[in-house]
Amino acid sequence: MRGLRIAIVGAGLMGRRHIELVAQSSECRLAAVVDPTPAAAAFAREFDAPHYETLDQLLATGRCDGVILATPNRLHAAQGLACVDAGVPALIEKPVTVTLEEGQGLADAADAAGVRLLVGHHRQHSPIIAKAREIVASGRLGRLVAVTGSAMFYKPEDYFDDGPWRRQSGGGPILINMIHEVGNLRALVGEITAVQAFASNHTRGFAVEDTVAINLCFANGALGSFLLSDTAASARSWEQTSGENPDYPSHADEDCYSVVGTDGSLALPTMRLKTYGSEAERSWWKPFRAESLEIDRADPLARQLAHFCAVVRGEATPQVTLRDGLRNLAVTNAIAEAAKTGGVVSTL
């Protein structure tokens, strides 16, 4: 099974994590590290893998069965097309492309060539999200009414010193962080059709937002509200509550989502479920039946890699397609536009 050859393109923070996961996998092996930097060459030697400076050099060898693109966003479209031309399946880190037009062109090319491409929205491989979707689909919450969510955390000053572009337009939490949350919200509640947003840079005073309040309309009639901030001393974010990323301290008593229906509500990631016993018992005078659901904890990135291997072998279809990734990008772009204009922006 370890004969499946997976190459990692881009040896930055995310690329190195993918390299480590491939090295640990029982289903695949590291075919190559592709990155022009000397640090990447040293990293490849550490894992006893070939090193190439460019993706074209790798593809010319024919020595890979699949590629993970963990490169800067601006390179995704061209590198994705190179994989399509070579007939090599690829997992592309989010956002899938810089523009919707680029992404649509890449999706069309992949469909025409029959090459399987995935987008690295790894939270969609989370056991927590999977269990929550199961509860919603079961009807235990009744008809969905609303969702509240938050991604509030504090980015230290060295985060901005290491990347001064993060102080400028495009470097704020809407375009950097919100795309993760959009993927979660769509998975839990359904398609987002319109958004409103207020943004502020009051705390840091940068040229880009640091705090955003967002309203969302869903196709099924549910409404949502979301608070986003990278300057908030709060633990109410997915990374700080789910326990799925060991790089962050985890606060198991906190939730960052609440999905509410006519019969009950589910808090994530604690998986605290409150429901009425029957339709006749629904009233604010009546107590809820409360329980905490058990789930099997697992690393979503490792599960994503296993899924990618299954897709490469032809045993599965992509769980997060390019068009799924483009929907997340479209909604995120709409939030940025709504924050700029103060109006309601359609995502369709």
C-alpha cells in the first residue's frame, strides 16, 4: 500500500505538515519535495526524498501518483492545470485559486480531462463535523432556524512582523481565516445565499479589518450570525476548542458554534445536544433533554490524506470538489464586499 507515490509541492508551514503526514502514512510514501528554496532541499534530505525546484521538473519524471499543492495561492491555478495536463490527481490547499474565474477554468479543464482534483478544506474531514451533520440530517433538531458562530482569537505582533502584508488590504481575518468558517457553516446548515457585514479596524488601527460582525442567509430559510476577530482575548474559535490542532492550546469547555432548530440545538465542538421530547412539549416553560454525544477523535489532516489516497486509487470521489472550494471562496469574497459597501451582497 505504501507504493502510492505522493509529492508535496511547497515546503512552507502547511507543506511541511503534509510531508510529515505522508511520511507517517501506511498508505503512501513521499515521492518528492518540490520547492526552489535551500531549506526545502534540506527538508527533502531529512525525509530521504528527491528534491525538485519546479513542479514541471517533477511531472516530467512521471514518478508520482498524486500531488499536494501547498504553494502560495497565486500559483494554484497554473500548477493545477499542469497536474491536469499530466493526468495526475491533486489536492490543492485552500483557497483553491485567487479568483473565481481562475477556479472555474481549472474545474472545467479537470472535468474535460477526467482528472480528479480536491480542495484542502480539511475540517470537512473532522469527526466532529461529520457527527454534527449526522445529527442535523437525522431531524433531531427539527427544522433548522439559525446558527451562531465565532472565530475570536488573538494574533501576536510577531505574526504581523513576519508578514507585513497582513497589515494591508487583503491581509485581515476575512480573507485569511473566514474561508475555513464558511466551509463549516455550509456543511452544517446548507448553502449561503446572501451576507451582510460590519468591519472595524478600531483596535489595531491597521489598514485592514481586525473585527467583523457577519449576518448570513441560507437557502433553507435559516439565518446566521458570526463574530470574527484576530484581536480578541477569547478561546471561542475552532482551533482553540476542537482540540484537532496540537499547535494550539485547547479549551474543552468552550463552544464556537450553535446550530438551532425547532426541536433542539447542538453546540460544537462539545457536542452538547438539547432537545424537546416531542412536538407537544415544545415551550420555553419546558425543560430540555440534555446529552453530550460521544465521537471518535481523529486528526482531520490525516483523514484528508487517507481520503486523497483513496481518490488517487479510484476508490472514492472527492469529498471537497473544486466547485465546493469555489463556493467557499465566493461567500468569503461576498463578506469582504459587504463589509466594504455596508450592503446586502448575494453569493449566487
